[in-house]
Amino acid sequence: MSDAMTLTEGLVDLIRSKPIKPRDLDQAALFVLDTLACAIGARNSVPAKILAKVSPLRLDDVDKMSFYLGGVSHILEMDDLHRASVTHPGSVVIPAAWAYAHLSDMNGRAFLQAILAGYEACCRIGMAVGKEHYRVWHNTATCGPFGSAMAVAQLADLNREQTVWALGNAGTQSAGLWEFLAAGAMSKHLHTARGAQAGLMAARLAKEGFTGPARILEGEKGFFKGLCSDPDPDAVLRDPAADWQLVQTSIKPWPCCRHTHPTIDAAIALHHEIGGRELARIEVGTYQAAIDVCDRPEPTEPYGARFSLQHCVAIALATGKVDPSSFEPAGRDSVKDLRNRVTLHADAQVDAAYPDSWGTIVSVETTDGQRLRTARRECKGDPGNPVTPADLKEKALGLMETADISTAQAEAFIGAVFGLVDDRPVRQLRLEELIV
């Protein structure tokens, strides 16, 4: 990058010069299925009904389409997670891209290629914000608009200058604070709804000539200065020949905060070793960010339980599984005593490896004095331990079943998503018939 080139210009050039292989499009289709199944699965939830009442899904209004779909995609806490950036790119990028592609009657390959570009922008900027950003700011909310703007810029065929404007105006809309978590409020769904909508709007404005700041990232009054105390700006353009960031994104097998997943994975393994013996104590050694977000010894409602390391490890150890019922009153009550035996601490080695590795060490002691220990550097769903297409299809079918979608409808939808790789029209998904 020359001295005159801004980070945003360099990012646009990097993304548009990356080769796309058939495998990348196959992977993109899997992430489309995962995100949209999460959205469909949440359609009957209270937050989804509120979103639909205030901003109903209208097929002639891309802003409402992207807002609603972005919000419902994140409700179940089962959408994807990019570890190095600590973002959920799918719930922001895919809703914006789908809204624009649907209204414009575009075909599948252009849609999937745009999603690859959107993930790349969201995740590369997310990798540059530094660890301290996450203590106050929700990375998906602050970095997501860059991803949705980049995806729509691709679909709208914006030139380089217009795309830089779009990213500049996406960045000036960056927001999203963690304060909602203390109250168990619904704000997190607003983060993804607005992230999808903000980037889409920025790209549409840029197409009409609405300018944006080219130095939105590194400027003296820009994103890094305003929101990041320890940024790593070089990360935006680092290792340009790496695989697409979408390929490096994790898919969630369990319906709760991804910070709990390594611990769940380890606890399920220990469940089979324990063989029903009573536990005297449970110790979880993890990274500090997981404790900052998920130290909740006594969750009182389902959403809080999804963000409780204590609850997640207890239910996994007790039952050997974690599913939506694990967070309902009966599930929470069933392990109340066991939760009280859980202690958390930041393990130095695990913490040093974060965010490149989201690890954990789970140690238990039975009442008869036996000690057992299991560690994880990666867990089910990570790129190094991925879910298979069959696993993902099973997850999607389960999510849609909980939303009262018939098996025939669900199978047809899954087939249509995989058909995007063959360049079938995006409208053939018929998502609007399943989502509300």
C-alpha cells in the first residue's frame, strides 16, 4: 500500500483481487443456510414478533427487509462466529445481501460472491480493533456495517471510489454497547438489525453519489481513534493471500454464547467419563473475555443462562448435551446446586492464545476424590473441527421444526440454498414465506 492509499482503499483492492474457488462458493452456501435457518427458527420468539410489528418484512423495502432479518438471525445465539475478530458476520452480512439481491432479482453466484466480500471486510476490520474494544463495544455491531456495506457494494456494482464512500459511511454509523447484557435486554438483536441496515443504506447512498470519508479507519477522528484503545491497523491488510475469512469462521452447534462452547465441548466429554458419579467441585480455566461476558453464577432467565459459563458447564456435565430446553426454567433448576460448585479463572496460557484460539480447561473432582481434566484449543464447529454439511442440514431442519415449518418446506428450502451455487435465482429461496 502506498503512502497516499488509505486503509479502506487498500481493503477494497484486497477483496476485489482475491480469487474465488468453487469450494469458497460451496462454503458460502453453507453459511447462508446456517444464518437463514437461525432466522427462521427464531420467528415465533418474543423479540422477533416485536421486530415484525415495528419494522415488518416488506418485499418492496430493502431497509425493512435487512433490519428484520438481521435482528431475527441473532436471537437464538446459534449464528456463526469468526474467532479472530470476535464477530458474528453472517447475521449482518447475509441479511443485507439477501435483501438487495432479492429486490434486484439477482442470481446465486453473485449473491455468494458478495457474501464472501462482506465477511472479509467485517472480519478484517474486526481483527484490527484490539482486545480492549470488546470490553465495551460489541464487535459485531461496530464492525458489521462495514461487512454489509461491502456485500451490497459488490451486488450494486459500485466502483472503487463509491465503495470507499460506502465503507466510510458504514463506519460512521458504528455503534453497539454491551450494557444490555447486565439487564438481559434485547439490544443485541438491534445490533445486528441496525448493522445490516446501516451498511446496506451506506452502499445505496454511495451508488447515488453520496460521499463518505476515505480515512474512516485511521483518521484522527476516525474509527480506531474513537472506539479502540489498542488497535492493530496493520491487521486490516495483513496476509492478503490467506483463505477467505468466511472459510475461517465457526458454525455453532449449541444455542448459546460462543464463549461457552469450548467449555461445553470439554464438559460433554467429561460427562461420559464421570459415569453418573456426584461432583464435589468444577473448575473452568478460560480466557478473560469469556469471563467478562459469561460470568453469571445465577441466571434467572433463558437469555442470561445462554451467557452463563456456570450454567452451561453444569448442564453439559449433568446431561451430556445442550439444547434449547437447557435454558428454560426446568433446565436451569435441574442443575442449580451443581452451578454453585463451579469456579472460573483466567488461565494464563489459554488467555494468551485468545482470540486466535478460543480454549478452555475443565477440571472436576468427584465426591469420592477422583479428579478428571479435559482441555480444548478448538471445539466442534471451528474450522479445525468443522461441522459437516450433513451436520448443518440436521441443525437447519431442527431449527425450522421448532418454528413449525414442515419437513417438506424445510427440505425444499435447503435444496434451494444449495442451488445458489448453480446460479439459481435468489428469489427461489422463498424465504419470505418461512420467516414471518
